[in-house]
Amino acid sequence: MTQFIDRRLNGKNKSAVNRQRFIRRFKKQIKEAVEKSISKRSITNINKGEKITLPQKDILEPVFQHGTGGSKNFSLPGNKEFKQGDEITRPPGGTEKGEESNASNKGEGLDEFGFEISKEEFMDLFFENLELPNLIKTKLHHTTSYKLVRAGYTTKGVPANINILRSLQNAYGRRIAFSSSYKKKLESAERKLRCEKDKNDPDTEKVKNLCAEIKTLSRKIKKIPFIDEFDIRYNNKIKQQSFNTSAVMFCIMDVSGSMDEAKKDIAKRFFILLYLFLSKTYDKIELVFIRHHTTAKEVNEEEFFYSRETGGTVVSSAIELMKKIIQERFPTDDWNIYAAQASDGDNWNADSPLCEELLINEIMPYVQYYAYVEIIPRHHQSLWRAYSHVKKSYENFAMQNIHSANEIYPVFHELFKKKES
């Protein structure tokens, strides 16, 4: 295998353009590899980079060559067995009818292409084409906020904003423009001087004048400054008004006794994906974490994902708590309200109709989107049937079923994929 060692003294991002071009060209294959990798990750390293492999056949590119064309007859030297017109039998080899093949310790090949993607590239590919559905602009805050955005280059600015590459490009172009006429005259004078010196009887006066001219032109070229104040360009940034869209996401997780460790692990993976997606895609979004068994409690992020508290199952307690928090802290006129709930569907039978009533009358009229994920490898119970009635009443209510860890991303993608406008 041929290995290349690049020792060019360039910046660390010298291959960034080629890297992005490669990702764009083979985006489909890379994205498929990224989606497959998520089911193999643990909760602690779900947001790290990834080394992925692409089949060699997927990155091959067509090659065009000039062929000789036509039909030609030729004979190979040393051929004593065949003559023109003979049919050559296929040489023996390969494996047939279960026969063992002879392995070799020589030669090497490449079946797959390994490619390391960074954390940022992994997350960009992983959450591509996802969004919070039905996000609208609610009442704007009284204070107008601005954000700085790139807007080309300017000739004035502070040293910290100097664009070195653009400044050096300008300096290089100026030096070429200013010195080109001098260089042409210099080459002409040097050529005339060589011709004059090659003569049998050179003109001393002419040689002296040509030497003086060459010296003058060389001095003028050297006087052109390497960089001038005129060449310097600064990164230009302008203030752009930023409209605040207030959104809050309620994360509701069942931690009752029927949720064993395998189910809790799937639920945590789902909510970690949701947390990473929201924190990466949206600058300002509130997160409310609610855990419940027989009673519900608002907790912080650490306790939500890692607490070991358990108990019976009363799902309505979480919905009641969500309703209370909305009334106290998130008025519906000012906030886009979202909710995601994960449970195994096991609930006290008398409580499921209450959950249905609370959602239809108290929650769904005021939320933009409600996603319910049921983690269960068997038949559905009363909670799924109650939520099915909610889905029939509201289009912004979605429900999906997860059987195993490798279904997490497809379900997550289905719940939060961008809707066609």
C-alpha cells in the first residue's frame, strides 16, 4: 500500500476545502454510515466524532481513456500450445461444491475506505433535515437583540479582524501589476547586453548604458513594498436584527418499576438525541425535564438521565405537572410549547382515560407538537389506546413504537423530520 506523508508548511486547515468537497460528493454513503453507528453507541459518547468506513465500490469514479480501436490479430512469443481459432478453456481455480480455497500470504487490497469525521460533522449529518414542527414567531421580547454576521471585507478595521489571506492576495496582485513593466524592460535590457557581449567587438559605451539601465530597473523592482496599507483587508461584520422565537420543550420520562434497565436505556438515548438536537439547532430554547412513577417531579438534566428512583405508574401525574408549569411560567401567547414523552405503556387502567381527557382538553390546544414514544416489545396496553384517540383529534400529536435500540434514530427522524412546505 502506498503511503503519502505531507510535509507542506501550511495551516492545519489546509485540506478543509477538499474535505468538505469529499463529504458533499459522498454524502449519501457517509450519512448512512452515521445513522448505522448511533445504535452501537453508549449514552456517554453519543455526541462524539466517528470513524466510518465506506465500501470501495461506492467511491470509485469513472475513468476515460483513449483506446486503440479496431480489431487486431497478434501472437504471443513462446506460444507452443495454441494456434489461431483455438478455444481456450477457463483455467482451474476458485471454490466449487464447498471445496477449500488456498489462502495466500502475498498481495494486499482495499475493500473499504476509512474516514474520520469530527464531532461537528457527525452532528451536522446526523440532524440534517430535522426541525421542530409548527414553530412560529410569538410575541417578541421588548428588548431588540442583534447578532453579528459576516458581510465581506472592508478597508478599515481593527488588527484583530485582519484577513491575512485576502491581504496577501491583494499584495501579490499589486506587486505583479507594478513590477510587470519593469520586468519586461529588465529582460529586454539583459537580452541586449548578452547579445552585445557576444560580439567580437562590443560597444563599450552601449554595454555601460545597458548595465546602468539594468541596475536602475532592478532597484525599482526591489523598492516595491512587499505589503502596503492599501492591500490590507479586514473581515467586515454587520449587525443584523435577531427575532426571538421563544420555545420550550417538555421531556417526560416514565421511570416506574415496569421500565427495566433496557427500556430506560432506550428512553434515555431518545431524550439525549432530542437534547443534542435542540441545543445544536436552536440558540434559545428552554428545556423542562419531568420524571414520573406514581408521582411526577421536575428535575434537572443530571437527575433526569441518571437518577435511579422508581415506583408504580400514574402517567396523569406528569401531565398534570406539565399543565401547572405551563400556567405558571410559559404563557401560551408568548411561547411555542413542545412535549416529548417516553413510556412502556404500562399504566393504571383507571388513569389512562384521565390522561386522554387532560391531553385533549388541557394540553393539546396550547402546544405546537406532542410526540409520544412507546418502548415495548409486546402488545399495546390502555395508554396506547387512549393516546390513539388523542391522535385522531389533533394532527399535531404523533406517536411511534420502539422495540430495540437500532430503531431509535428512524423513529426520532420520523417524529422531527422537516415537513414539505
